[in-house]
Amino acid sequence: MPDFQAILEAIYQDTINVSDKGTIASYIPELAHIDKGNFGIHLRTSDGKSYGVGDYKKPFSTQSISKVLALSKAMALIGESTWERVGVEPSGHPFNQLALLEIEHGIPRNPLINSGAIVIADILVSNLKNPKEDFLKYVRELTGDVTISFNKDVAHSEKITGFKNYAAANLLKSFKNLNNLVEDVLDFYFHLCSLEMTCSQLSNAFYLFANNGKCLRNKLHINDKQVKRINALMLTCGFYDEAGEFAFEVGLPGKSGVGGGIVALLPDHFVITTWAPGLNKKGNSKLGMLALEQFTTKAKLSVF
Ligand code: GLN
């Protein structure tokens, strides 16, 4: 076994002083004030050990990372029929692109871009009794942590500025790929994105994808086939139009969010989460990508 704590510390020291830390996602006003100096890494191995450096215990906005958790819940609820409404191909375009959705008649390329996640949100609004409460309960159950919550201010901030998400939801509705009201689905979607977690809570939440569908507390939530599908989607679609670059540099399935978080995992081995809020031009955490490239190189652990 590599000395994981020593590896994380070496990566932290190496990366924290990089001068260009990227840009904060200020298009969501509530995120604009986050300090670019934050940087944390957390690793949970499948034998239950936990390692962390820097700001790994500070909560941040998970944003698009929670799309994976929403997808897992939708798949647990409606299984393979999920794929009647959303595709499984990388989009090669930014997460909020609309043109493709129109060209492809309202079937989003995949569930990890905004339009796809809005369809997943619609499935959850249809199938959960109290969508927001039930989804939060699911995340708390995965992590065994009842302190995890939505950030109402972030959700509100997106609600009043999320014009492209309204456009996507309306396009979906016009193509009859949204069963509930645009307002209701987006309210749920914005809350989903506003979920706040620390690096260690995120590693714990994603543990089931590295552990054949069983969460940290050994409860089975999704089956092997569903885990395989979700990990494949993270590998091919988890980084917007930079999924190829992430596979090339890091070599793990993963998901990023514009809050600056990245979760990546190696099935049967570990889940690793980084948080550094400065983003590169494609909207992925600048230091997070550097740190994860170093991690899989130093630990000699990747899917390749
Ligand atoms: N809530 C953000 C949005 O809808 C999520 C984007 C992201 O993290 N890529 O724009």
C-alpha cells in the first residue's frame, strides 16, 4: 500500500503555491465571494481508511457533482427506463449548451450536463413523495451524516439568474421530455446543485460507486450493473467538454462542479475528493485537476 497521507501532503505542498489558481464561477452571484485560496483533498480507501489535507473539512457548493447522486437515485427508482429520456454520449460542449438539445429533439446527450440533469430532476420530482426532503435523506443515509443540507441562498441565487436553465427546461417541455411544471423541476434542480458538503462527506457519499453499490454503512442502494453504468458515464461525461482531458491526465471516472469540487474514484480501491474553487476555462477546478493527475501518477493507481 502506498503511504497515502504522505502522498496527499506532497501534492498539497506542490500545488498550493501554483500562481494561476483559475477563476471563481461568478455567474452564480452567491458563489462569487468564495476565497480562491481554499484547497483540500480527502481520500477514502475501500478498506475504510480516511486521509485528508488542507481544507477537506470545509463545506462548499457541490453544484454539478450532485447530478451523479441524483442519477443514482433515479436509476434505483425507475431502472433502465431512465435511458428512454436521456442519452449516454459525451456532449463535447459546455454543460449549459442548448443547441444540441434542439437539434436532438429534446433528448439530452447525457445525464451529467444541465439539460440531462434537469430530466433526472423531473424523474425524481415524479417519483419522490417530498423530492427535496427525500433526496436530502438519501444523501444523509449514504454518508451517515445528518448535518448535510442545501444552501437556500445559493439555490435562490441560481433561481434568479439561471436563465439558461429555464431555457433548457422550456425546450425539454416543448419536446415533451418534462412531465412536471418547469418551476417545480427547476426548484428541485437548483436545490440539488446547492447541496453543501465537505471533501470528506463527498468521498463518503460516492463510496457506493467504488463499492458495488453498497454505501459506507454496507447498505445496498444500486446494483452492479447500475454502478458500472454510472462509472462509465462519469468517465466519459463527468467533465463537460474536458472529459477526454481528465481521462488523459488522471485516468479515473469522476465528476466536477463549478463550486470547484471534483470527486474521482477507482472501483474497489478508493474515492478521492478535491476542492479548490478557482476554475479553468472549461469550468473544472484548476488545482483539483493538477492534484489528481499527481495522485494517480504517484500512487500508480488509475483505471488504466
Ligand atoms: N448549478 C449549476 C448550473 O446549473 C451547475 C453547473 C455545474 O456545476 N457545472 O449552471
